[in-house]
Amino acid sequence: MEATTNPPCNTALLEQYVPSGENPWTSQKIKHLYRRLAYGVNLAGVDAALPLNPATVVVTIVDTAASLDTTPTPPWGYFGISDFTDIDTENPTYIDQWYLQTANDTIAGGLRDRLTMFWMNHFVTQLDSYNYAPYMFQYYNLMQKYALGNFKEFVRAVGVNSTMLIYLNGFENTSNNPNENYARELFELFTLGENNNYTQQDILETARALTGYNHWDEPGAQIYFDQSTWDEGPKTVFGSEQFYSYDELIDTLFELRETEIAQFICTKLYKFFVSHEYDAITQEDIINPLAQTLIDANFELAPMLKQLFKSQHFFDQRAIGVVIKSPYDVVFNYINEGNLFYNDTVLQNLIYYTGILGQEIYNPPDVSGWQRDQNWINTETLPGRWQIMELFNSYLFELELQAQFVDLARALSSDINDPFVITKAVVDFFNSKELFTQADYQVATSVLKWEVPQNYYDDGIWSLNYPTAPYQVYLLLNHLTKLPEFQLK
């Protein structure tokens, strides 16, 4: 994973951000924080955070996320095949249930579930490869459990997770027939990065150390260690020869390659939370110190995340509005920020449509996962983003929930009757940065004004209490979600 050759604009430091007259703590920064660490924040949340110290807000977000219990286990969470009454009908039903549960967790769960999604794109599996609801749950449960936990123990647990053992062929890895798949991805994708201080021989020897997890009591049950299929001979990994067991291999990996691991995972988290682009200066001044914090904390993730999120670098103006939203960001941020109605029916539809837009959770495109940022946008997915937002707004309007639109506009604009002020307040609230020109605001204002005669505005007849105001705000929101700025966070 190499730094970009063109340096990014953000040269702010890793030292803690302390508000000042020149660099105040603003609603824009609060929304930036919650768009990156969660899926947005509504106006009440912004107002609650404004009088607080930024570091206090960050620590609260991280500590709250770290203390959350995992989602309760469904009755079928650890089923084997024999526990199903009719697997052909029950298994697809349970899969759909867990898709919905995941979406509910994600939209409401904050940083823990933002990171759960990150790790599902790091320790990738594909539902299409195993198509089994209990393994789907067990994998998700593991991602939640370690989302802000100890990365070393996370790696250890992932390798013996039944879902991963099926997906990357660990279940087939025996002393008589070693399979390299998981060993290769353990280094290349999960801990070190491609071609980063390991050899093909290290992969071969590691595969031997990872043998033995080949037994279950019945198909679909949890996979566990079988001593008889473990390669008990000596293996040489990173130049160190031992009779490696699985646990000893993980311990040695983190002992002999701690710097490479820490820098690799901190780089990936930096790209996810701050900017997809970084340069050698960012690597030296930001990422490497974060990696040292991770090492010093024995690979506990929370101290490093707090350091990053409290930093001047994270809150720098040049870090705001530079990340392209994922499909989930587009819809979930909008719902949370607008405090808009949703239910299971809405989420089921959004799961379907975000899948069409390229983010089918539990089914990344391949073992390397989604590459994010600019990869989310193309000539097909961009119009699709516009359409999904218009469909959602139309759904609320048809449910006669359009009062939400007016209430939102009224709260954001302090119930003023100036259409330009209302427009700017609404547009600025949902966007990371102001529109490029005043003419852009004028165009948006004309959308809000709709077909109401101009003299109604000039004479103060029109206000947000006007009968057509809900429809007018609806039109403005549809226009807003088509703006280029809306695609950024």
C-alpha cells in the first residue's frame, strides 16, 4: 500500500485539536465527526455537542462504542444442519432476517457498527460462497465483538471462525494436503500488506501451522481443531523455526512483524476515516505515530483511534468533504441527519437498492473487498443514487409524513419565511461544505419557490405554514440529493 505522489492539502498535525477563535468548534466539524465515525447526526445531536469539548465528545463516542454488547444471538445462530426443520425454506428466511438486523444495527449503532462494516470489508468473506445463516451470524458477531478490541486477538479469532474456514479453505487445510489460501491472505490482506516482508516460503510454512481445523460434529456446526490432521513437524516462518501451533504462529507474526502490521492497519484505517489519499509526509507524521500508539497499547485499537479522532489532522478543514460516500452513507446519513422515518420495510428496500448500487453487504466483490471512494461512483451508480433518494422521499410523502420535511426546514432555518435563507440552511446542513457559488444556492432556491407567485414571497404571504410548503421542501430535498456536494462526506 503505497502513498500517493501528489501530496494532499491536509498538513495539520496529530496533536489534539483545541478550538480557538481562528479554528472554532462548529456544527460543521460536529457533523464531520459523526459522518465519519457513525452515519450522521441530527440537529439535536449537533446542538448537544456544541457546548462540549471536542476531545470529550470523541472519547465518549469511542468508549460508548467499545462498551456495547454484541447483537443478541438469534435462536438459530449456532444451528447445525439437523437443527433445521426445513432448511430449504428456513435458511433463506434467516439470511433475510440477518440482513435486516445488520441494517438496523448499522443505521443506529454509531462507531461500533461503522467499524463492524469496516472489518467486514477487511476480513472479507462472501455469503454466496457458504450461503448459511448461522455462519453469517457467527461471522458478524465476531466483527462486532472485536470492532474496537485487540487487533492481535481479532486476527487470532478470525482464522478459526467457521465462516472464514469455509470461505478461504482452512477447512480443507490438512497435514496431508496443505492449502495456502488463508495463509496467503493472512499476510497479504489481513496483517502485513502485499509483498511486505514475507516470502512464498513463509506462506507455505504458515499454511502447515494452520492445519488441523477440519472437524465438525455435523455439517453446518462449528468447526474445531482435530489433532490428527495437524502438521506437527517443525516449520520455519520469518526465519524462526518452531513446532508452530496456530496460536504460536499468530504470536510470532505479531512479535516479529509488529511494525509492518501496525503501519498496514493504521494506513487502512486512516484511508477509511480521514482520506483515501495520503503522501509520504502523512505516512511519517500521522500514520507511523498512530502505528506506534497501537504497538504501545499491545494492539488495543481504542487508544489509537482516540488519538486520530481527537487530532488537529482529523478536524482540519481540508479533511472535511473529501471522502465519497458509500451507498449506505448516502441513505443512512440522510435518514439520521434529517431524523426521518424508517421501518423494516424501508430498510429492506434500501438493502436491495444499495446492493444494486454496488454495496451488497456480506457479498463484497472479491477477497480484497470494496476499494471505496471513487470506486463507488460511475455513470450507472450516480443516477442510481439520485433515484434511490427520490424514491425514499416519495415514499415518505405518500405515507403523508411530509410534515417531517417542513419541521426539519423550520428547525434548521429558525422558522423564517425567506426562501433563500431556508434553502441555504437545509442545503448546508446536509452537505459537508457550502456550495461552490451563490448561483448554485439561487438555483436551489428557485426549486423551493416552485410555482408560488413571487409576490407571495415579496409580501410575506408565504411561509413554511403555507399549504404547498411540504411539497416545496420535498422538491428541494430531491434537488439537494442530486448535488455533487451531497455525494461527499
